[in-house]
Amino acid sequence: MPAHRQAYRCALLHSLGDPAVTGLDGSYQYWPDGLLQVEDGHIVAAGDANEALPYLPPGIEVEALPGRLIMPGFVDTHIHLPQLGMIGAFGEQLLDWLNHYTFPCEARFADPAHAQDVARRFIAELLRNGTSTALVFASVHPASVEAFFEEALRLGLRMLCGKVMMDRNAPPELLDGPDHGYAQSRDLIERWHGRGRLHYAVTPRFAPTSSAEQLEAAGRLLREYPSVYLHTHLSENRQEIDWVRQLFPERAGYLDVYAHHGLLGPRSVLAHGVHLDGHECAQLAAAGAAVAFCPTSNLFLGSGLFNLPQAERHQLKVGLGTDVGAGTSFSILQTLNEAYKVMQLQGASLHPFKSLYLATLGGARALSLDDRIGQLRPGHEADFVVLDLAATPLLEYRLRQCRDITETLFVLMTLGDDRVIERTYAHGNRVHQRG
């Protein structure tokens, strides 16, 4: 018997592709009575239990999980570590919100002990909500990245993070300068990128807080370390877009600022994109870049409604982002709840299988990690979540009325939250157990 083979029996569901490309029927795989086999951190097999059980090697213990549903771990393509302590801050739109809440909160990360405490709490919240991979903004302080990666490494997580680069239009204590920001980022890349299951993301906050010299330095890092990521913000708020035009009058627009400095590529993830036009979507798609759709924060800050159908027409990669702390929940399920409403307000619809794709495989593709995570596919890393279909009395009653997996999935994404996540696994290890 293999030393570390484990098997779990319950319903299994995963995404096979984007429903906008494959059609709904070809976009998912579902086994009402499934068997998931895991060995040495990887998925060995997933399929119908009755077909698989006769062929199991002798001695393998099968854990039955009745009333449960196993899905791939959720992927959060945009979230802020330093903003944990200000989630739910009242009464501002983006630029004032940054000055009044975000920058003071991030200044506290000059203290490494504070950074370590928040990193532990932050990662625990991710796992409690079923998120096994996230692309994370740290603060301008290298200690914030160190604390996050140390905790992620300890737990064997596949995570992405980067130090904010910011050299203007922010409090003096949060500015790093082009050369200093470059040197600190380079040192962090050398120390952490590719270590365990960790990836580094070059992270200029957004164009207004980086000079042309600093954006050029960010582009130089991408050229020198071609396997790292680029993580920043784009076209979130109309006032922000106007500000970028004033700061970079020589450029054709917000996106052109990043393109000019060599920041667009297959590992570039740009958060929000609320006010992109068709030409900009085409430019991003041609570069292989991705947009993080952050419905909760876009509604909370009054930024606008992301045009997902437009992104689909241009075959632009899109992942889902909670964007804590402007986002008000770590829960990808609750974020999908808000995404559905954003589509409704635009006269469009977000099908449950599109939601499944965005939360798992779509996020993995946005991060160029779909060869490793995002599906229950043999050979993939065993990052998965166990959902309790009777987590609350209301949920249990409502799900009894559902006729098929489509209805079940939609109810989970409207009524579900962290209480639904019974377990989270990373690389085959249980890293969260409810209660």
C-alpha cells in the first residue's frame, strides 16, 4: 500500500473550462457519489465511487463524508494583507479611503511583530473561507512579505505576494524611492520566489503612487526575473483615472502607462478594470494579462460595475478577487453572491458554472497556475475544500428543495459563507477544520 494514499467519498465537482468558451454542458464534471484519491500531496484519481472502489489497492482507508461536497480550493486573485485591521471602514470612495484608512493602517507594518501577528490571522481567515491560493498585496515594508511567506511556507501553501512599491503621493513613511524599492524587491525575489510553493509578485501600488522612474524599475525586475508576477490596480475609479491622465499626460491612457514601462505580460494581474473599454480589453488579452474581478469592493466603494461580458468577448483572462479590506468578506462564496448582483444590474446573468470557473480554474488560469491547481485532475496538487451542505438550518432546508447540481451550486453561492467550509486541504494536508 502506498504510504500516504488517502481516499474521500462524497459528491465531487470541478470546472473543466470557461462556459463562455466550452458551453455549459462541457464546462464541469460532477459525481454525486464520488471518490477522490490523494497521495503525497497530489490527486491520484477522481471519479465515480462505485467504479473506483473495486480497483483500490488493499488496505486504503476510505473516509466517507455524507452530505458533503468536495471542490477545488478557491483562488483569490486580489487581496490586501495590511488591510485586515480596517475591513468595513465607513464612508469613503477610493482616493479618500486610501488616505483616511489604508495608509495609516499600512504604516503599522513597520513593526515586524505586528506584521507576523496579522499574517497569521490573515492566512487563517483565507483557509477558514476555503481559499487555498491568493495573490496578495503586502505593505511597502519587506517585513510584511517576510511574515506572510513564512506562515505560508510553514503550512505548505501555494501563495503569491509582493512588497508594495510606492514613491509619491503617499505619506512620507510609506515611500520607498525607485532605487530602494527595486533593491528591496530584488532581495525578496532572491529569498522567496520559487521556495516551497511560493511566488513573488512585483507590486507597484498603482500608477498615481509610482513615478515613471519607479515603474521603469518594476519593468526591469520583470525582465531580470521573467518567472515572477506583476500585481497592481487599473481603472477602478473615475477620479483615479482622471488623476492618472494628469500625472502622465504623455501617455494615451491608464493602461498605456503600464504598457509603456513593460508591465504587461502573461503573469500580469491587474485588479478591478471597472472602466476598461473594448480596445483596452483587447490589449490586455493580447498581452496574456489577467483582470481580477472584485465585485464586493467595487460596490462598497461605489467604483462601478465590471463588464464581464465585454471581457469574455475579448477572451480576456478573469479571476475573482475579494479585495479585502475594501471588500467586506474573505469568502469567495459571498464574493460570487455580489458578482451575480453586479451582472444583474447590467442586464446580464452569472451562471453557477461560470461562478465555479471564476472561483477555481479561472483564477488558476489568471495566475498561470492551471497546470497545478484549480481542478480535481490527476497530477494536480491536492488543494481542495470540503463543503458542508447542512452547515446552517436554512441552507440545509433550502438545498433539500434543489433538483440538480446547478441549483445546489447557486444556493451555495448565495446563502453560503465561511460556515459552509468544513475543511480546507493544501497539498494533501488538512490546514483548516471548522470548529
